[in-house]
Amino acid sequence: MRQWFRPARLLASASLIALAAASLGGCTAMSKLSDVTGSIGPKAEAAPADPARTIETYSERYRANPKDPDVALAYGQALRANGQRAQAAAVLEQATIANPGNKQLLAQYGRALADNGNFQQAFDVLSKAHSPDNPDWRLLSVQGTALDQMGRHEEARSYYASALKIVPGDPGVLSNLGLSYMLSRDLPKAEEALREAYASPRANSRVRQNLGLVVGLQGRFTEAETIVKADLPPDQAAANVAYLKEMLNRNDGPRGAPKRTPVASLSQPD
């Protein structure tokens, strides 16, 4: 069964990996960044199809020569894809120490730090992986998600805006922008950004799920249900609707109690 909401770790992607409820007043609780899409360069264009096998292949090569940047990059990426996030961060940290200034390693290390909830450190490392005169829109978007996870929503939106200047209309960046507005309770703006993302032919199921959540949070459950069920097999559609109902029910508390809004999937382009 496909799960489209991911379980939370407090400020713990490139992607929110199970159910999370986030308080929109005071301290913001968010879940893990989303699974990653896109690429950062020719040597890390996609997550390995079989991470476990890739780990087996590269672990011996890494032990033989841990300073090899290509081996460390492939090994670290496979570890991340296999959910071994702490180990991935450790491997990539050592590789960046051995290869200072290697931007691909810095980019992957920054993502690994974000995987582990080290958002300020991730943001700082990612800042070294590209430069203002040669920005990488993927890294700008990841930095935006890190800032959102720290509750710095206005700053996050400036990074999404910079990314969108490079890739206008990118559905992943727009989806992150929409969730940023959702976290600061501006649901109409959240819906506007997610509608634009949803209209893109490149939009994936995560965009649809996020739009359905934001629509549902505004009380339009029938419309939200239609959105999250679109183009899915019956069993997956039913599962998604059940998740939507559960998450929206979590938003209904006693009168006067602070609203707790579930967070969907921030997209961390890889």
C-alpha cells in the first residue's frame, strides 16, 4: 500500500515519511524531508534502483579507499536511499573532509544532514555546495525546506522564489512553497501555489496529495477526496482517503484548543 504521509520526527527528506501533526502556533513540529527527485550532477542523477545491492558493491570499495570521492558519493547516496541515514551522513562527512570543496559531496552531505534533522548544519553545508553567481535550483529548494523545518518560513520562500526564477513553474518547488504557506496558516496562498503545481504535466502524486490536504483543511472534504483519488487504483485511492480523513480529524480539537495541522510532503530534489 502506498503511504503518502510519512511519520514524524520533530524537525526531522525530502519528504514527510508517515503521519505527522504540526502545531502552527509557537514551535513548529515537522517530519522528515521527502524522498528526493531530480539530480545534482552526472554522477548522482538518480537514487539506485536496488540500494541494498549498491551498498554491497560499494562498501568494500569504500573501505579500501574511503577518500575516493566517486565511491563515497555512490555509497552515501545508496545508504540514504536504503534509509541508513546516520551512516550516510558519517560516510559523506569523512569524504568532504578528505575532499574539501567538492560540491557534489557537499550537496549530498547537506541532504544527509537534513535527513537526520540537522537542519541548520544542512543549510550551512548546502550554502557551500553552490554560489550566488552559479546557483543550483535544486539546492535552493532543499535549503528552503530546511528553513521551513526550522520555522523560518519567510526566508524559506525567498529560496523557493530564487529557485523558481531558474525553473519557472517547477511543480516540486511550487509544492514546497504551498506547504510553506500552509505552515504559516495562509491556506488560500497555499492552495494557489499547489494548484499551479498540480496543473503541471510534470506533477507527481505528492503534489496531488499535498493539494488534497490543503483543500481538506479548508473544509472542502468532498473536493479533497476527489483530488487524492485521481488516477489511483481503487485500493490506493481508498487508503489515501482514509489517511486524509484521519489527518483532518486530528485538526478537530476541543473549542479553544490550539489547532494542530498535519504536514504532508516537502520535496527535496536530489
